[in-house]
Amino acid sequence: VSFLDQDRDPFPDEIHRGQLQDLLSVAPGGGKSILDLGAGSGRVALPLCACEHEVLAIDNDPEAATILGQQDIETIVCDFLKPGWDAVLGDRRFDLILMLGNTFMLVHEIDAALRLFEGLHPRVRDEGSLVLDAIPQLHWSEVADGYWVNGINEERGEVFRWAPDDNVFALRDARAAHADDPALHDSDRLHRLWTRGELELLARATGWNSPRLSPSGTLLFFEKA
Ligand SMILES: C[S@@+](CC[C@H](N)C(=O)[O-])C[C@H]1O[C@@H](n2cnc3c(N)ncnc32)[C@H](O)[C@@H]1O
């Protein structure tokens, strides 16, 4: 199943290129101030920097910070789910705030998502945007076509399991004692496959407009309501 394969290289080339093209067309001349949340090894931060944008990267993985630091990208190691995390930003505001490469699927708790969307609102300049992967548009058709089902991936030694009552799923080590348990556990790596409706509700509840799909269909832009 596509995105589950690689945290560090989350998308096929075509989607990666579509995202970059759409971001660069919003900010063609460089000079934008961009916050990249969960920047990883810089799939997006590096090309944006190369196009003369000013990028601040945030990641809670010190290894990511080392990689980005070696490329001269300003990086802060920090957990953006922790209440009050944004004190590390001082009074900085941004033209674009990005959460890409399936990073927002890791925000599976509704309260955490509400807190994040609310907290990022004053951090975006009036004409700026919060940008997420087009999660529903990229993945929902695969669910509808029957590719995302409970079961074991023998090759990866991993079990995929939906929550019994939500569009949240766990990825588990197939050797875990609870590998076949239908209930989700604290130790599971959880992801939310955000639907279009959920994202609209989240946006409207926190002062953003309903998201706009980018020309290549790979990104969602949220602007202030
Ligand atoms: C799937 S990678 C995406 C990397 C990059 N944004 C991309 O588009 O390729 C997710 C990144 O988010 C980071 N991350 C996940 N949860 C985080 C959190 N709560 N706070 C900060 N970083 C987080 C991970 O360490 C990882 O580097």
C-alpha cells in the first residue's frame, strides 16, 4: 500500500513533483517565509530553500535536525503536539505553513488536531495558507477499491488494522502479542485517514475556510476565513 512503504520518501515521484510545482507556483519568486512542520529529511524544505525561500523546519527527531542542519536549513527539534510548543517560534509569522508527507495523518486525535489548527491560525499571515497533503483525494479511492483492509503484510512483517468505529488505523509489528486483536492499543502506531468532510469541519471550527485543492490535486490549501 503506497504511503506505508517509506516514512522518508512518502510519495511516488509524480505526486512529489506535483506538490513542489504547486508550492512553487504560489511563491514563484522566492522570498516567502515558510514553516515546515515534520520536515523530515527535507523532501520539500530543501527545494524550497534552493528557490530562495526562508524555511524554518520543525521535527521531533534529532536525526532529521542533523540532516537539515547539514544543508543549512534552520531547524528546531520540538514536538508540535505538545501544548505550548510554539513558544519556540517567538513572534514569527509565516506566508506558508506546511505539514506534508502524510505528517498530518499522524495527528489522529481530534483534540490535538483542533489545538493545532487553532494554534497555527495566528501564525499564518493574512494572505498566507496552511498546506496539507490532499489526504482524502490521494488515498480514499484506494480504500473504496478495497486495498486498505485489515490483515498482515508478510513482506513487511506488519499488521494493518482499522479501528472498529473510526477511520483510524494501526500499524503493528506482526510479532506483537496483540497482533490480531481487533481493539487498538496504546502501543499501536495510529494514523487517521482524514476525510474531506472531517477536514472541512476541522477548518470551519477553527477559523479557516474549507480547503482548496491545488492544480495538481496533491495539496490542500487552507486560508483564513
Ligand atoms: C512522514 S515524515 C514527512 C517528512 C516530510 N514532511 C515530507 O513531506 O517528506 C514525518 C515527519 O514528521 C515528524 N514528526 C512526526 N510527529 C511529529 C511531532 N509530533 N512533532 C514534530 N515532528 C513530528 C517525524 O519525525 C518525521 O520526520
